[in-house]
Amino acid sequence: MDAISYQRATDVDAAIRAVNQPGAAFIGGGTNLLDLMKGGVAHPVTLIDITRIDALSRIDTLADGGLRIGALVRNSDAANHPLVRTRYPLLTQALLSGASAQLRNMATVGGNLMQRTRCGYFYDTAFPACNKRAPGSGCAALDGHNRMHAILGASRQCVAVNPSDMSVALAALDATVQVRGPQRARTIAFAQFHRLPGDRPDLDTTLAPGELITSVDLPPPAFSEHAHYLKIRDRASYAFALVSVAAALQMDGARVTAARIALGGVAHRPWRATIAEQQLAGQPLREATLRAAAQAALADARPLHGNAFKIPLAQRAIVRSVLLAAGQTGDFA
């Protein structure tokens, strides 16, 4: 690791002032940043420790009935908070499926949002071709080992995927991200927080320089009764998703009145399957309708040579997760 300096911020304003210097970066739990530093991928000169800012470690009810989760709330604490478990079970399920218990006890909500996209070529500096690490150098994954990579929203510049389970649930729940910067505070709709790679794969989010995540806000609970997070991976724990689905429904008997579906493991950001949601809304939960919605969600998929299996896998995962959200333990015959 490189030599670094360390500063501890006492409040949000002090943190923002401190990070406004060349090579400075915020650090909370550090579960991703420290890995990047040890691997020679990230090279901050100064770390601004924000973990002592108590105002960012709270979970509060909002005036409209929603919930504000501070950026420094630990993933394990967020998952097990009574209001999250009862009002937003989809988020609890997603959080508990991520990483390991030890990492969840260290990782923060804000840090989870800031995870770099997952690609072995990005994390291994022995491979010089990585547009995310060295813009203009190429993308080794295009013709390399790309089993884990994107099938939606990718570009010739980058095919990495967002690794967060929490973010998939937040995308389905229409969360917003509250941020503060040197000039102002602003609200970012979750759908606009993470970027597709385009021609700037080195940028994972739409945060401006010097901006700090202060909280994630959830709208009033509308999908508490019918929700399920399904994560398909190579082993039962401590593994990234091949495909994941966050599904939440509003039901009137057997009829779906509203649906929220987001996919993980398939794109540079959590992928909201709005076309599938629209096809399910107002319809009885029947086999033909659900399978058609799942197919429509993957209609624009463009697989690589090593991950075409993700298309049928994601379609089946959508069907399965929606059925489980609806309380049906079986599958269609």
C-alpha cells in the first residue's frame, strides 16, 4: 500500500472541507476501499474518516411515513432494525444475502452504494487493459473470462456489473439518496445514482467531486406484505450474484395491482425491469403473463461469449421471485 495521511472529521461540513484536497477520499467501513488500496487499484493520498459523525448513524421516521437511513448505519444494523424488518422486508432480505456476517458488521449503507463495479480484470493490475482503471486501455473482459459480466446496458468500453445486493432492493423500492457537497445539498433518485458505463466506465456514480452521501430515504411503505429477494450464486454465502431479483407486489386477491422488479448481477447498475412491472400490473398472476413479463425484461440483453446462460437464468429468477413474493411456494408446472 502507498503512504497515506489520515484525518478524522467531526461533522459533515468538516468532512466536506477536508476532502476538498487532491487525492483525498472518504472512508467509512472501508470494506471495499481498503481492498482496492491493497491491490494497487486505488491510490488515495489522504483518508477522511467519517465514522465519528453521529448524525449519519441514525435511522429516523420521516414526516411522510418513510424512513431515513443514515449513511454510516452498518449493514447489519439496517437489516435488523425493527422498522426495516417490518416495513421494508425486501431490504432486510437483500442486506442479509450480501457478503458475510463479519463484513455486514463493518460495511456502511453509504459505502455499500459506493462499491466499485465487480470485474477481475479491474481488480487485478497484472492486466493492463481496463478502461475503468486506465481509460483508453481497452476492456480485457470482452474477449476474456466474462461469465460474471453484464448482459444489459453494457458498452464496448466496460462490461462490469454492480456487486451490491442492497442496491437492487433500493432500486425496486424507489429510494432516494441524500447528498451534501461544497455548494449545496441535493436529492438523487436511486435510478439516477449509478451510471451505465457508456464511454466513461471510470465513473460508477453521478456524485460530483466532494459530495458526501448523508442518507438513503425510503418512501412510505407500500410493499411490506409481498416481497422477496432471490440471489442465485455459485455458493450459499460470501459470493456475488450471478443473477439476483428484488420483487415486490401489491395484491388484490390473485390480481397484481402494482409490481416492482429490479435485477442484480446483470448490469453496471441495478437494473429496474419496468416493462415487466407494467405487464404484470392489473393482471391475475398467471403463468403466461408472468413468463411473458420475464421474457420482456430480458429482450434487450446482449450476452458475451461466456454468459449467455444469464438470460434464461434471469427469466426463471424473475418468475420464481415474483411467485415467492406472492406467497406461492411452488412453481408453475
